[in-house]
Amino acid sequence: MLEVELQDFLKAIASETRQRILMVMLDGQEHTVGQIAQTAGIGMSTASEHLSVMRRGHLVQVRRVGVEALYKLDKEKIVSKLQELTTLLTCC
């Protein structure tokens, strides 16, 4: 059975909308919810919901500056989870 953290990772990448958000964030820069929503063509509340799932799945890191949240891809964690998945798939 998959560990919960890996299940959360897979859930986080399973949505087409979250994949669009991921593509927006590939530049490696920090983005506000508003920037992500506008670029991905979704509402701010929808972006916030999806970013929450992505945070639980360890796809993004969040940094607070005052009242603003800045999101950035957690590339190291993504690579780690993909390696973990590869290990499971090539086992036995």
C-alpha cells in the first residue's frame, strides 16, 4: 500500500487544473494566488483550493510576507517523490 504522503502527491498532480498551475510555476519564481489565478485562467478561490491540495502533496512551498502568501514549486520534493514512485514501479 502507498504511504499517505505519496498518495497526497499523486492526488496533487492528478487534476488538469493543478497541472496548469504547475506549468505556470515552472519558471521557479514565487507567485501570489492572484498571479497564479490570472495566468491559469481560474478564480482566486479556486486557485487557493488547488494550492492547498498541492501544498499537502508537497508540490509547492509557501512563504508569507505580511498578509500575502507566495507560492513556489518544491522541485526537490517533487523529484524525491518521483524517485520514490519509480522505485515502487521497478521493484520486484
